Amino acid sequence: MLPPQEKYILIHKLIPRPYHRFLSIAGLLIALILSSCASVNNYAQQTTTHPQTGSQTPTKVQPTPGFIFNKPITYVALGASDAVGVGSNIPGSQGYVPLVAAHLPKGSHLVNLGVSGIHLHEALSEELPLALSTSPDLITIWLVANDFIGGITYSDYMQDLNALLAQLRSHTHAHIAMANLPDLTRLPAFANQTSTQRSQMLSAILQWNTGIAKQAARYGVTLVDLFSQGSQLTAHPEYISGDGFHPSPSGYVQLANLFLQAIGRP
């Protein structure tokens, strides 16, 4: 759990979605003032052993040696329910976004724009304008699962992703890290699929991830590859929350580690 003095804001979580598009610049400035009290501390890496699988589950997060930031920064998170921390016990401290923020230099500020249930096309009008207003130094993006399972076409998603990355690259100087799709077929939420459905879903995941990787390379975005290395987030039961879809607290630790490892790469 984060020390009580470390306060993080989830701007959109506190405001009903129908009103997000009416957030004023004045409101954003107030939010940023509130977020300026966020400070960060480093924690040592620890693990616990899962009683059923015997696997080592990380309980703390540690940045990669040679971390690229050595002074206070502004960190903006674009995302959906995972950015909010749904599936954890205490979203304000156990979600991957605050865990990443906790390992930034002291004095850094977090602006978490995550909105549960949002699609990328909606984020272009609800999250992107605020992100561009904050002069971020670091941006993390995980905005794909809702689109993938929600019936958004591949071409529409890639068009929106191109629009998002083009704006972020043109109007910010931020280091950008973006995650792709893990192997969703391993999730309990999709356990009732037939083998044919699972095969089709896996093929679609690979297609989407290939497109995401191409967009990341095009705009110089660091790819957080959640599918590689056995898709750890979905392959380990202890990383999945009781709803069968979102990460558990230990899953969020693993996700934060993957983002931090990617951010730490030169």
C-alpha cells in the first residue's frame, strides 16, 4: 500500500462519463494542482509463492536499472478500467498506474485519465485533449481490450490508434509506452468458447498486435508486449481477479513491472 501522503487523482473516475467532454481548462488546472502533491518512493522487489501453482508472484514493483527519468516529471495515463484499477482491492494504490507512478522520481505528478468501459474512439475526445494540456513527460497507453471484445473493426481501431499517436507525437515531447493485447483466450471470462472460437480469437489477437506494433514503430512508441513470454498476465491464475477478466492486485504488480521495464529501456 502506498504511504498516506502519496495522493493520486483519477480525474475521470470521479466524474460521470456523460460530463467528461465538458471538463473545462479551469477544472483541469484544479486537478493538476491537486495532483501536484503526489510524491513517489521506491520499493524493493518482493515475491510470494502461489499455494496452488508454486509460482513466484511479485508483490512489489521495482524499476529497471538505468531508468530514463532522473528528475520530477508529469506522468499521464490513458486507459480504461485497468487504468482505474478495477479488479484490485484498493484501485488508488494497487492499480498499475499508481504503481508505475510510485517509482518515478520524487516530486513527479500523476494525471490518470482512465475511464472504465471506454473505447479508443471515445478516448480521442474524452482523454486525449486533457493529455495534450498537461505537457506530459511520460504517457502510458492501454486502450485496446474494450475495442477488441466490443466488436470494433480492426481497420477502425487502427485508424483511431493512428490519430491518437499522431496527436501525442506532434504535440508533446513525452516518452510514450503502449501495451498490446495479451492472450485473452486464457481468461476465465472466455472459458466457454469452443476450440474453433478460441482459434479465431487468437488469430485476431495476433492480427491486432501486429498492427499495434507497426503503429508503435511508426511513431517511436515503446511497445509493452503483453503477449510475448507466454502472456504472463493471463497464463497465471493468480494474476486474474475474481471477475475472470481484470488483473488481480498481483496481476497489476506484474503489469506495472512490464511497463517499467519498457520505460527503462533506452
